[in-house]
Amino acid sequence: MASDRDKYKEFIENKYRRIKVKITSWKVVQRLTHKGRAMIADTLIYSRLRYWAQCMPIPDNVHKWIQEDVQALIWNKEPIFDPDEDGTELVNRRYMTKDAQFNPKSRLGLGLMDWHEHVKATKVKALLDYLDGSTGDYKKILDEWIVPNYGHARQAAVIYNIKDKANSFRLKNTREPLPRFWRDAVEALDELKLALIKEQDISQEAALREPIWYSHLFQIPTNLCPYKETWENRLRLRTVADMITEEGELWTDDQIIEQIKEDIGPRAWNEIRGQTFVKLPNRIQGVNINTILQNYKKILAEIPKYILEAARGKKEEVTGPKSAIASMTVATMRMETDGTITRYENSGAGPGKIADWLKKYGWQPDTPLQEGGLIYPLWPRKHKMNATKKKTANNNRKIEFIRGKTLEEETRAEEDLEENAEDSEQLKTTTTRRWHYYALGEGPEEEDPEGHTDKEKESYFRTNEPTDQDNEINVELCTISPRR
């Protein structure tokens, strides 16, 4: 399959047909919203082709077909798919622009995956994996296209700022170009603009390794590059570190001339009438050494000052805020979701509340927190209070401690309670409560209701005969609950 392109194309198209058959079998898609259909497209359509897109180039016609199917799935009111059809016609129009559908839902989009950009991102990820420290057989094969052309940079050449970089990587003998997958990955990486996280803020290690001829931070003008191949290949002038000595100083003129003489060789070094001429490769006539020296100084002048200062170690390394006040100031800029940077004007505001609190407890401005009386910052605690509970006017309550009862006093008190409880029980059993009320059917004109009995020879009025419920007494026809 690797040697026969027709077999490879047939293999990918067969994968697409299997996806199309799956889409045709979905019958409940018509009842889903546009956002629901977008979720189906992301998770059940694009995901089936993503695996192959991570390791081999997908033909352009397959890319076109699958994106047509997804658009028809989302926007057609009644999506109908034919498994033998290449792509699907979009019958109904979108109610938003094409790019807006790729926005997240929070920005009034559908959250649909941009398949074209997603495939480019997977290729860039594969190229970044090639640059990491892991080992793999595919890296040794890919080195045959990159290392022969940029041997001093080796794998790092893929991130250099090289014009027509994808076509410059070729095999050493046959000059065959990169395979299409890796060529597309290099071109996708070139579309990304590499920049510093913070403007003009670079570490010493990064400044020393910054390439001179292929930098993303600066560019050497074309009129200063007549000896570029000689500087890069013979004189080994490739990175900023090649312009700085081990002590962090710039090379002097005498040191530069001695280094050129050592790299070129004594045969290419000629003294004519008190002037020194150098025979450079691929040139018939010699070049005056002063001309080469002036070209070196012009190249040095094109390198930004902040890079040279960082490479020489003279730039102050900032590992954190210089002071507590500096860490509390408002940010000077903010990056928006579309990549633009919004800068804020300097308001000139004074120290914040936390800085005032630190100074109150002995901290001196512009000093580290471990000095000036504070070992570490103690932020004031926030006391949470219930909203329904009012704050008392006076919180200074005086707490007094009193003497409690001894064991003998507590024992005597318990005995007194037990005796009082026994007396109350006896009083209840001996006392007869008499409740005054009338039985049903009787009135106050009856003189002796107690002596009247019914046919069952039961008195209407009974005393001290409780029921199962407290404070209830039975009569013949009903139960009355007297109340005091």
C-alpha cells in the first residue's frame, strides 16, 4: 500500500464508504436540534477518520465528501443519505455564516469541529513529537530528508524561519521531496506565528540558541547576506552564541580575524601590499578581510539589543514579582480569544489594600516578604456572618467562672428529688377528682342524677374511672374529656 498510491487511495475511500453506511442507518437525526446534530458529527463521524489522519494524508476528495455529509446532516431539515453517493447535497441554507458554526456555544456557535483545521493540527502535533527526546524508527527515516540539508541544526531545522521550507528538505542523493504527510505538517507549522510569551522577555539559554539566519524574532536583510553560506557552513556563524565569548563579551576584531583564519585555512589567506585577502569557497577572486569584518558588524547590529543582553547574562533574570506591590498591580495587557492583545493604560494607582495591611504589620515597601519583620504573609481572615443574624453592638462579653456543687451536694439534691416524686405519686392515688357535668339527655332540673340508673344498671356519672387516654372519664353513652 505504501508503494502503490492507487491502493492507498482505494483504502481510504473504503473507510469513507463504511462511515457513509453508518450515517444512512440513523433515522432519529431529524428530531435533533442543530447543536445535537453537531455533537453527532464531532463524536460519530469525524472521529472515525481521525485515526488515519494522524499518520497518513487523506485525499482531498475524501475531505470534501465527508464535510459535505456533515453540512447536510446539520442543516438539511430532512437529511437523506445514499451510501453509494459521494458526499451529500446541501438542500437548505444555513442561518449563520460558515465560520460562525465553528464558534463555541458561548459565542453563539454550534461548537462544530473545523475538520480542515483539525487535520492540520494533528499533523503539527506529529511534527512536534518528532522534535521531542523519544526514539523511534520513523525519526531515523525522517532525518534523511532534514539532516543532510541543515546538519548543524539537525531536527530543530523544522522550526527555523526558512523560505519554502517544505521543498528545501530533500534526500541527499536522489533529491526526493518529503512525503506528503510531513510536507503538509511543515507547511501547517509555518502558518503559526512563533512569538515570545512576553514581549522582549527571553531567557539566557533561549537567547544563546536563537538562530541568526532563520530567526522568528528578527530577520537579516538580503543585502547583508552575500557571504551567508560561508558564514554558516565554513565560519560556523549560526546562532547568537557564536558571537559571544565564554566570558559573556563580544568578540574583538583581532579575535574575529584569528577565527576566520583558523576556519578558512592558511592556503586561502593571502597578504598583498599590506592588505589581507581571503579566498572564499565558490569565488574566483579573494575578498578583503576588512570587507568581511564590516559585514560581520552589520549583521551584529541587526540583532535586537534585548537578545544580546540576555545572551551575555547582563539582563536581570526575573523569576517572580520584584515586590508584593508589583504582584498586586493590574495586568498591563490581556489576550482575547481571537488572538488579539488588548493593552491597558497605566492608571497610576497607589498600593492596594493588602499592601497597606502588610505595612501596618511591619513590612517595608520594595523588600522581600521574608525581611522587614515578616517571615511569610499572613492575610487577614474574613469572618463570615449569617445574613439574618444582626451584629451585636457590644462584642466584649465578660466571662465569669462560678463554683459548682460538690459530690455530696449533688447526691443530697438527687435524694430530695426522689422523695418529692414518691409523695406526688401517693397524692395522685388518694385524691379523687370529681368533675361536674351532665349525662346526655339530662338537665339541671334533675335533682339526683347520681341515683338514676339505666336498664343496664349503670350510673350515668362515674368518678375516678379513667380510660386509656389521660383526663378522660366514661359515662354510659359517650366519653367526655373535661378541661380545667
